Amino acid sequence: MLFDDVEVGRAPDLVAQKNRVAERTEKGLTELEQKAVENNQRIKTYNNAPAEFPTFVREGYDVKCITAPGFVTQDDGLVYKDFIVGEGATPEDGQEVTFNYTAYNESGGTIDSTYRKNVPASTRLGIKGMIPGFEEGLKGMKEGGRRRVVVPPELGPPIGPATFFSSKQWEVFDIELIKIKSCQRVQTNIMVSSVVCT
């Protein structure tokens, strides 16, 4: 056992140390991972990360995502939790969705937010216009729903010199689905057509 939290001249609290070891073991973490979790918690607090924000433990290129109870992990690695389920049908490819979102990095720092701009975002689904994991998380929602989506690197944005994404990182999105509209292509004259969503 390490006693690096004991002041010089004081006896270690063996019961507290045993409890910490038992808690770490229950979570399936090594001592090094536990220290990384504690450091991550300090960083998230500094960044004002929202409640129930996941914890990411990096060891080389491997990342462990630790979430609070109630999060669902899909087979493809996408993680989500519905805070409000919403009502009605879920959106499908070809439909237009209007939504608010806040995007965070692994440390809980805000990357982007429609709330800062005071304008919700709108896009059609199935046209490959969004981060794949974000779109997948959005497709499982209903109007009025609020969801946190944790996107693994495999479902994240493309990386490389042609993009501003330089490394494979997890991304976290808080999404509020406002409206779903059905769309259809309308011919306006012989050579021109447009997509109309209502």
C-alpha cells in the first residue's frame, strides 16, 4: 500500500486506505488507472464539466471510458444516456432534424455549442454531413428528448492533414432534439428541383 497522502509525522489511516483499494478493485482499475481517474476528475472540475460526465483513462493509445450508472454501450462502441426520452417517432434518413448541442472534449472542455450562438442547428440525416457517431446517437432520439452521446474514435470525425482533427479522441455531445421534418424533392421546372422539408 502507498501512503503518499499522509503528512510527515502522522500515522496513515489504514481503514481509509483499505476502503480506497476495495473501491478501486470493485471498479476494475489498477493503481495507476485510479490516479489517472483522480487527475481526470480535477481537470473536469476545472473545466466545469457537467454532472455525470464520463471519465477517460489513457494508457498509451488505449482509452478506457468510465461512465455513471444508466449509460448504455452499443455493440459498435457508442455510449449514450437519455435524460429525457421525448415523444413520437425517431428520425430517419432523408428527414431534417433541428437540434441544440454542446460538444466536449475528453477533459470536459466545451468545443462548440449552439446555445452560445443562440441558433439551433438543422440538417438532413443520411447525407454524411455529420460525425457518424453523433448522427447515430441523434437517430435514436425522439422530439423533445435530451441525450448525452459519447462517441468513440471509430465513430468520430475523419482525422489527418485535410481536417483539423489531429488525433483519435473520444467526443461527448449533449443533444436536445427539437423538431423532425419530412422532406421530399419537388420539381420546380424542367431542369431544377429542390428538397422541401415540412
